[in-house]
Amino acid sequence: MNIPQTSFPRVVIIGGGFAGLAVAKELKNLELQVVLLDKHNYHTFQPLLYQVATGGLEPDSIAFPLRKTINDLENYFFRLTKVIEVLPEKNKVNTTIGTLEYDYLVIATGSETNYFGNKNIEKYGMEMKSIPQSLNIRSLIIENFEEALLETDLEKRKALMNFVIVGGGPTGVELAGALAEMKKGILPKDYPDLDIRTMQINVIQSSNRLLKGMSKKASEKAEDFLIKLGVNVWKNLRVLDYDGLNVKTNGEDQFKAVTLIWAAGVKGATIKGLKEECIIDRPCRFKVDEFSRVNECENIFAIGDVASMESEKYPYGHSMMAQPAIQQGKHLAKNIIKIIENKEIKPFVYKDKGSMATIGRNKAVVDLPNWKFQGVFAWFVWMFVHLFSLIGFRNKAVVFLNWVYNYIRFDRETRLIIRPYKNTLK
Amino acid sequence: MNIPQTSFPRVVIIGGGFAGLAVAKELKNLELQVVLLDKHNYHTFQPLLYQVATGGLEPDSIAFPLRKTINDLENYFFRLTKVIEVLPEKNKVNTTIGTLEYDYLVIATGSETNYFGNKNIEKYGMEMKSIPQSLNIRSLIIENFEEALLETDLEKRKALMNFVIVGGGPTGVELAGALAEMKKGILPKDYPDLDIRTMQINVIQSSNRLLKGMSKKASEKAEDFLIKLGVNVWKNLRVLDYDGLNVKTNGEDQFKAVTLIWAAGVKGATIKGLKEECIIDRPCRFKVDEFSRVNECENIFAIGDVASMESEKYPYGHSMMAQPAIQQGKHLAKNIIKIIENKEIKPFVYKDKGSMATIGRNKAVVDLPNWKFQGVFAWFVWMFVHLFSLIGFRNKAVVFLNWVYNYIRFDRETRLIIRPYKNTLK
């Protein structure tokens, strides 16, 4: 790995997402060596992936080079690699580029799509957890319409223009809203020789309301917004199987769709090597104590999506979102400093800042701890919060510029097939 | 192909580059049906590809959706396809999505990399004629440094940090300059544990000066700028072969480099089906008369890079750049209108507006017909002209924002490996 051995303790952080970066930034200017590992050389601002997938933002504007986040810090190292396993007895991690010793290990590997074991859906469905995956969806959406134009079989054409989004959480709702806006403002102009009214956008939710994690008012309003945008919202319906065309459900309604986007579940992106007891099945996360320590390991911590810190208030751990990840990261960094300074560490207390989701132009829902509101103002709040949270001035500026342009012009100009997904032009 | 047959004559344009778009835009609001074919769904602003390859611009900011260019025009159609061949006797083209009849055919397929038959260089070298190819170069450059960090064999590390650019035309010069600026401003910060001074940037030119197509003063100054930036300029040297590491030349100097970018030649991207006599070997372009007509065909035209309109003043046709393509496109459109109106068509006269190339920050060379200048002012002129020529307000704004940011911060933030080229993390 070519990382110098110093007399300072070494903190190895796996993952440069919200959680990992929060730890890394907080540890600067200390007598520590920090090694950040990630399989990408950039941080991904996941909350805006759906805008990349629907042509509203360029991928580069929601990615930030990880080396830049640490390149003015002393004794910080970054390595582009995938961690294969942890060897807790040896205080080592095995990676694709060699072995690395650690004094403290921070697992911040985030989450991955949970298909709940369904191999067919995994094979034929699309997922949206990374930038390349979002770009695949972007390509596929446009390729579908280019193909639909040529298709003379009405059934097949309908299937090409039928989009099934499984999962009514923030990802599903935001993606459906963005697709609906494409249907309204862009596709009829781009494909005047296609009857865009036959395009269908379906959101399938297994429980009885959308945005389960939010207030009832937010759920109702989100559903209302989606329906007004022409989205078909299906509740209490479960997708059982998919063969690339036929969507099999547990209800009477079945679908024929070329595109199925699976946003119905995530699970912790756990790493091999730790004892089985460390992992709990809700859903496949590392069980951690109130100090983010992985069960029975004094110097191994897990934070963010991959960690489940169960408490009376949060019996299933915190939700898999940016806020718990950032707060846990910052807190853990302070605790690591305390450990090194032989001070007493403090338990983590989550400060719920609320949650929000946007459905479309002037349409968002916001749940603050003491105030829940929906509509235009919520939409502005949503934009402001997301713009503010983006890393990097350039990214903020490019995203802001795109949003202003898209708002004024009712447009989304990055509807480009830069890397074909189906690769129809062989 | 699903394009309605009308009583209007049909103009089929192959290629949505500078030439093809110039024709298409000029033909609007007439009693014509226009069909634009392209293998991408976007127009590429090729002069800025090198900035995508070196992390200065996002790909989406130099691409523009082709459908948008025509979506408010009546009787205009776009199809995403690759043309296989022309059947001139039948007035038809065969494509990957079916056959299409034409009344007038405009071939504006541009150019592709010319390896002059060298299969090894084609296999191991990189080319930069499209956005995906530029993104491959971007990924490869960064992957090389990530790998160099880990490489303990000094020879191998040197080869990873050795960049050979073959060809001293605008592409080679601009790319070398941009790489040199990465070496100066970004790489030492990103890779403090790597001795970036050992990075080599070589430009190999077969003739005795760079930028052959420009004035002698421009050539000298460009070379001077490159040398000041630390680029090794090799003249009168020819690359003969490459195996992915060893660059074989016809001189005493040989190179060991993991990256070889081939910018030493382009050729017309001709289409099959026309008589052999239509194609001339300088370099593989359609020979056209002063009305852009392909030899012996009354209703087949070729414009831009793929066409060679030989005249006393331009014995080898016009240079393969944006200006001749745009001017030929506009002129051809006017002639097509004249043909339909039974008026006399006019021969094309090229208005040379000059040429320019940028080497780096505050360093460019500009040859106007009556004024040749170099340096800071030339650099501002270069930027202004390129910004002005970009299609789309959003693209202009995003590029401008990036340039201002990069200028003030000495930075290039899109140094992202979004799709790995080597795919080292399997």
C-alpha cells in the first residue's frame, strides 16, 4: 500500500461518503495518521442521484474528488481500493491493493441495494445507488423512447414507455416526480411523433402509504402531488418477480414494462471478517453500541448506513440517511480524540433535524421536528438545504445554475446517452 | 424508420456535427422534410474535448441534445442510428434501424482517427474524437497516478507517469498544455507522496514544427510555451509502433509509457456505397465539386471533414476544422433551396476567419488573416470565441463558470474516475 509507518496512531476509514468524510475532516491537525479508502476517487452526493438519472444535472456536479478533500491536510492518505475483509485479531484490513494495519478502524461503507434475494429483479431491474448506475438509468430512459419511436407493435411500444418504480420512499417518490416532469415538459417536444400521453409512470409501494418515514401529512401530500403530476400510485402492492418485461405482483394488477427501477430496499454494505454476531438482520447492518463500536471490538467502529445503533428511541437504529451519518461521523471523531487523550468517551445522541422530499417543481414535503409543511416554500427549503449540503463551491454553483435554468426554461439539458446502456448501435 | 412520407422533398442529413447542424438549421420553415441521423443523441463540441480529458470540464457541458436543436421545427425528424451504406441508384440509405429514401442526401459524417494502418497503435493507444473516448483518457490519467503510488518498481512507476502524445497539431498541443498544467497545479497536491517532477509529457511531431497549419510565429511561440510548461517537444520524429509500453520511433529516442495518445491523424468517416472514384486518399475524404456535390451524383452532397473540395487555393481541400464545416453547411442549405426553387446554384467560397490554439493559462496563439498575435490577449480571444461558439445557453454558462473557477483557483475539479478505463477494481 506504500503508506509510511509513523509513530502516530493510524486511523483507517473505509468509505468517503457522508459518514467517512465527517470523521476524516474532524480528525485534522492532530497527532494521527489518517488513511481514507474508497472504491471511487470521488464522494457522491447521493440525494441528487435521481436528478442525474433524469437529465437534470451532470454527474460531475454531484461528485467531488476525494483527494481534494484531504490534499491540504498533513499525514492524510487516500487509496483507491476495495476492502476485501477485516482481520480484527491482527488489526489489519485486506484490500485489492494489499494489507493495511490500523490502530482504529472506521467502517463507513454505506449501503447497497437490497433485492431480498430475488435474482431476477437483480438481473433485469435497475438500481440507483451510484453515479454510473444513475447514468445507466439516464441512458435507458432515452434509449427506450428512441426505440419506441420505431416500434410498430403497440403492445411493445407501450412497454417501452411504461416505467415501474418499486418503492415509495424518498428515492422512488423523487424519481417518479422527475420522470413525470420529463413527461410533461420535455418528451412531448422531443418526440412529437410519439404519443407521450401513453407513457406510464407507476410507483409501487408495499405498505399503505408513501414516505413511511415521514409524517402522515407528508405522505398524503406527496401522493397528492404525484397523482396531480399523472403518476400512478399503487399502495399495498408487492412486486414478486420480473423477467425484463412482465412485472409480477401479489395483487390483481400486473404490468408490462421494459424499465423497472428497484428502490424498495437497501442494506448495509457490510465487510467480511467480523463475527457473525456483529451483523444484525435489520437490514444487514453492523450492530454498534452508543459509542459506534462494533460488538466486542474496542477499536472497530461502524457509522452511517452500515451501522445500526439500537436504542429505546430508535429500536431499529437510525434511518439510513445523510444526517445520522454526518452526526455519527463527527461524534466518533471526537471520541477517537478522547480515547487517544485517555479521556472518557461520550455516547452518541442523535439530533433529529427532520426530513424532506421533493416531488417536482414547487412541490416538496418537509417534516421539521416542530413544523411540518408542504408546497412551494417546502420546495425552496429543500433546494436551499441540498445546495448548502453539496461539497465544493464549484458543485454548488453548477447545480444552482442548472436549477435556475431548468426552472425558468422548463428544461433538462443533460438528456444525453453518453454511454449507451442497451448498446443498440452495435 | 417510421417517418411519414409527405409531398415535400426529403433532405436526409447524416451527422449532427458542425456541418450537419448548419444545414439543418438553415433549412427551417420551408416546404421540406428534414431527417437528421446521428449515432449519438447529442452534438459534440469537439474543440473542447481535451478539457474533458484533463478534468477541466464536465462532458455534459460540451454536449447538446440533438433533438432539442430541432424540436421546435416542423417537419423535422431525428433518428439515433448508424448509417451502413448509401444506395445512390435507389436514392436510399441503409441504416441499423432500416432503410430511408431521400431526395437530397447530405453526408456530414465528420472524421475519425487515422492510424495509417497500424493495428498495434490502434489497439494500445488512446484516441480523442468523442466524449466517451475523452472520458476514457480522463479515467486512465488518474488511474495511472493511483497505480504509480503503489508501484515500487521505479521503471514501471516512471512508465505510468510518462505521457506520450503523438501529433503536434492543435489537439496534441492543447492536450499537452493541459496535462502540463495538471502537473504544475493539481497533481503535486493530490499526490504529495509521489514525486510528480518525474512525470514526463512528450509531444512527438513528425515534421519540423508544431501547428503546421498555422503561421511560423504561432508554431514557434506554441513550442516556446510548451517548453516553458515543462513539456518535451520532439520534432522530426515519427512513432512507428507501440505495444502498450514501448514506443518505437524512427529516431534514437525511444520511450516507455503506459499512455500513448494518438493525435497524429484523422481521416474522413466515409460511408460505403458510393463509387470508388468518389473517395480520394487525402485522407480518405469524398471528393466534391464547388457545390459540395459528390462526384457524379446530382443529389448527394458531402460537407465538413468528410469532404475534400479541391481548388487552386486549397489543392488538398479545406482543413478539417469547424469553420469550413459550418460555412459549407450554411452554403449548401442555400443551394438546396435554390435547386428546389429552380434557381441557379452558387459555388462555395471559403472565408478564412483564421485559426487558433491554446496552450495553457494566459497562453494561446491566434492567426487572423491580417493579424497574428500570441499570449494573454490571444488567450482571451480564444476563450471568447470558444464560449461564443458553444451551442446552448446552459452549456455556455457552465463552461464559463468552470473556466472562471479554474482560473481563480488553479483547479480542475472534474478529475473523477466515473467509469474506470483499466477497471483495476474487479
